[in-house]
Amino acid sequence: MTSKEIRDLSSDEITAKVRSAREELLQLRLRKQTGQVEKTSQIRVLRKDIARLLTIQNEKKSKATAAA
């Protein structure tokens, strides 16, 4: 997911995306331990997506508090 797409989402949608991405990351980690993951690079991609989501969410929160 690109940062432009994330910026178009509301804060509730971003929170939902973070939650689903964390669940997916957990599932990938568990499958990696059992040797069932073919694309181990997907774990890294998910971690970066989560970081991107959280960064933009924090930017939106700081803008909201600065505007208030």
C-alpha cells in the first residue's frame, strides 16, 4: 500500500488496516516457523506497511492537535 493511498483513508480505516496487517504478520511468522512460507520477503513488506500506516496515523493525530 502506498503512502498516497493511506493518506486518503480515515483514521478508523487506518486503525483497521493496522490490525489486519498485524494479524497477517503473526500468521506469516507462525507459518515461517513450520516451514510453510515460500516468500519470506512478505514478512518484511508487511512490517514496512505497518510502519507506514502508523507513521501517517501519527501525522494525522499531530495535525489535528495542532489545528485545535
